[in-house]
Amino acid sequence: MTSNKIAIFGAGYVGLTTAVLLANSNNKVTLIETNPSRLKVLRAGKSFFYEQGIDELLGQALRNKSLVLTDDSIPILGSQDIIFSCVGTPSNADGSCNLAYVFSVAKTIAEHAKPETVFVQKSTVPVGTGGKTDIIFKSFGNNLHYVSNPEFLREGTAVQDSLWFDRVVVGGDNKRANQKVLDLYRSIESNRNRLAAISGLSEVPDIVSKYILTNRNSAELIKVTANAFLALKISFANSIAKLADHSGADVNEVMDAVGADSRIGRAFLDAGRGYGGGCFPKDVSGLISSAEEYGVDMPIMAAATSVNDSMPGYIANKAQEAMGTLTGKRVAVLGLSFKAGTSDARKSPGVKLANILHSSGAIVTTYDPHANGEAKEELKRSIAVCKSTADAVKGVDAVFITTSWPEFLGIDLKELAGKMSGSLFYDAVNCFNPSDVEQSGLQYLGVGRS
Ligand code: UDX
């Protein structure tokens, strides 16, 4: 496989994961990051987020000199074969996608890259962004080839998802450019075992990776459609959970049976405190506003958002009913990242729940094995962030489990009951067996498990 010179803008989850995998697959990669503190951490061979295998891949690529880190793209842009854009696309106040970084990178590349360079858009962008970027390229008189190549990795399993990918989607107008991008992924696939060994991943999923070529606008729409559909599944499960609570059904039993229908599938039907993170909330609101721009109404996605927004409050209300009042009650929220396996606390349902409980008059303690630092600034100031589960649960009336970290799932329930003053155990991720909890002398509440 030929070695390519590749530049990557943005060392976020997507950019860094892509960079370390390509640099360890016989390519020369320059990763451009303008945030000085992030760059300093990376130069020391550490990623700034918690992700299995990433530090090992980063260390190896830096030692090999197949990865170079810089904050200055200008000197290197003219000598690259392929340039990736993996910069952030935060939400604007109205929910639309902010493309300022995307277009600023496109302008820099239009000005400094050599003609015929392949430009790969990996940032999550609304459909139609490729067309607007092409106008920028043309305004600089540069003949660059735009390829949309959406990313599907999940935080917490970013390396694993990027090694054993379900599909690679590539969409662009230039055949040779499309082929070049597809070949990069084939190089990762053919180096899979070696990359897995470097990163220390042992689990080998049984996956046949698909390579899908589409038109540019389809590729752009595929990414947000996939995320929006997954978000829709979760909100659907949460709507059924509310009905299960009122009707004596158990939503886990319902979804196990419904998901056994191969037309539906069981994935992303876990009811609980709702979805969070840097993708689903942003991609759903981005899809709604991008559809609006084309004059298309998407009430189905507005409904998914409204169900999701209601979940932490729904859980707090049920706790209030169970305890009579929340005022003056001592409660512990275990889990501040938006899901297990990551230190990311953006739009975290656990943080939201802790803040709601606090606003309802409860005295709140919290703990997360990896996200205490990131969650702190999102939490109300008088909420105590503890150093351990034991510290957080001491003397509390109720415990809320809001992420499925192994440390929480393996909790000794009898010991926990002994440390608490009250007895409410709120399983907001529906991961515990209610009878195990009740046998330990605790009162079990789940979401849709009446
Ligand atoms: C998501 C997509 O899965 C990934 O393909 C895309 O590239 C980025 O967005 P991520 O945000 O990392 O990945 O997390 P994911 O594992 O999808 O979970 C998102 C949220 O949904 C989490 O808060 C999770 O706890 C929640 N969730 C997930 C549920 O509440 N129920 C489920 O059944 C599944």
C-alpha cells in the first residue's frame, strides 16, 4: 500500500483517532491543533480524553515519527496528498450547526494546498455543505476535490469502532479522489491486527466492513440520519417506558422481545435517563434546522428531543413521589459522563439530573470514575463532587445510578445499603436486577420497570 502525506485539522475524538490509525498504517500524518493546552498534552504522548488504546497508538506514531503535531498548517499544506477536516461543528443558539471552523479551514486549504489535493470532510455538517465549500475553493481558483466521509465512531470505543467499522461511506464528484479515500480505509483494515495489538484491544468483533460509495449530498445526509434514527429509537423506548411505568409492564422485557424481531433489532432501545453527549443532541437539532432551511418540517425529531429533555425531570419526579419530598433529602448521583467508557460530560443526563435534584431542594453528592473534572463546571456550585462511590453514598437517602460504569454495576448492594441512611436505589440506566436490589434491603426504582 502506498504511503500518503496526510494533514488532519482538529485533534478532537475524530481527528485524533483518525490521525493515530493512519499514522500507524504506513502514512505520514501531520495533525494540526490550535488549542495550546491540548497540543501540549498530545506532545507528551497523551490524549486529552479517556479512550482505550489511543495513548498507545499515539505514543507509537510519535516514536516512529509517522505523526507530527503542529499548530501551524501553512508551511505543510502545499505538500499534502490528502487533507482531512475534523474540526468542531458546535450548535448555534437556535440549534443550527455552526460552520465557522469548517469554512475557515476550507479557506486556508483553498489558499495553500496544491491543486488536485483531496479534501476530506469528516466533520459532521449539514447536507449541502460540500456545495458551499466548492464555491470557496473555486473563489480561490483552486481545483481541490471535495469528498464527504462521515464518521460513525462512538466515544469510549473510538479505536475499536475505527478498526472494526461496519461501513465506510464516501461521496464526492471525483472518482480518483473517492478511490484514494476508500484505499486509506482498506489500509487500516489490512493493518487491523497489528493496530489492535499496539492499542491492546483483544476483542475481535465478527464484522464484514462495507465500503459504500454515494453522491456527495447523500454521504453528508447519511451521518446525521444515522444519529437521528438512533436518537429516535432511544426516545421511542423512553416513551414506552413511561407507559410501562403506568401499566405494570417492564420495558426491558418489552424491548428484548420487540428487538428480537430482526426487522427492528435490540440496539439503542435501552430506556433510562435519555441520551447526551457531543453528537445526538447536536445532530438532532442540526437536522431539524437544516431541514427547515430546505422548507421541510421534521416534527418527528422535535418529538424525540422533547421526550429526551423530559427524562431527568421525570426521574426526579418519581423519586419525589417515592420519598414524599426531595427538600432536605440527601441524594447521591453516580455517573457524570454522558455514558460509561468516556470522560466526556457534555450534555450529560447525570449532570442534568443532579442539577434538577438540587433545584428541588435535595442535598446532592456526585461521583464519576473519569468525568469528575469535566462535569464540575456544569454542576451547580453547591453540589459536592466526591472522590469515590463510598464518599458519595455515605448517609444518603437515595442513590441514582446514571451511567453503567463497571464500578457501579459491580457495586456490593448489601454494603451500599449499610452505608446509606435511606433505602431508595434509582437505577436510571435499567441495568440492575430489581430482585437483587430488593434482597439487599433497598427499594428499587427503574425507568419503565414498575
Ligand atoms: C454516537 C453514535 O453512536 C456514533 O455512531 C456517532 O459517530 C457519534 O454519536 P456517542 O455519542 O459516542 O456516539 O455515544 P452512543 O454510544 O451512541 O450513546 C449516545 C447516548 O445515548 C448516550 O448518552 C447513551 O447512554 C445513550 N443511549 C444509548 C441510551 O440512552 N440508550 C441506548 O439504548 C443507547
